[in-house]
Amino acid sequence: MSYEPPTPPTSLSTEVVDALNNLSPNSLRDVARYAEELAEHKEREARLEEEPPKSELEERSNDLPDDVPTKATITIKEINDNRYYYWQWREGDKIKSKYKGPVNSGE
């Protein structure tokens, strides 16, 4: 590990860099976890807003549970170093999800 502080990404504003530099190591770890979760949430929302191709809907219809809408997409979540598939879809302002199954280690 280097004794020099890391170089911040050029895409971060000076205000963000200054705010991060003033935080404790524990707070920085909390910010890192929150930022990762927020990035996943925003990526998931962007995917849900995109209309899936019709062929994809036809392919999934056989394994789609009755209580999951056809507009649902499959998302992978990592929990305790294990990966799981979830159906996710939007209902109004809320994102709903339903467990599908574990991700096979070969995938």
C-alpha cells in the first residue's frame, strides 16, 4: 500500500473530493457501500425503463411465474458472496422483485 493519498477521478467535482477528504475511514467505507448500492439501483431503474425486445419476452414466457408481469427483467443480486436471480419490475414509483433462483457457478 502506498503512503501517498490516491488521486481522485477527474470526473468528481472539487466539492465532492473535499467532502470525502474530510471523512473518517469508517464513514468513507459507508459512503463506498452506499455509492455502490445507489449505482446498482440506478442501473436497475434504467434497465426497467427500457422496453425489452419482443423476442426476449417470448423466450421468458415459459418460466415466468403467474404473479410476475411480462415486463419484468431478471437481475442478479449478490448476498453474502452468493449470487441469485430476481425478477424485477416497476409498479408506479416502486420497484418490485421476486426471487427466481441461484446463479449457477458456471454462468
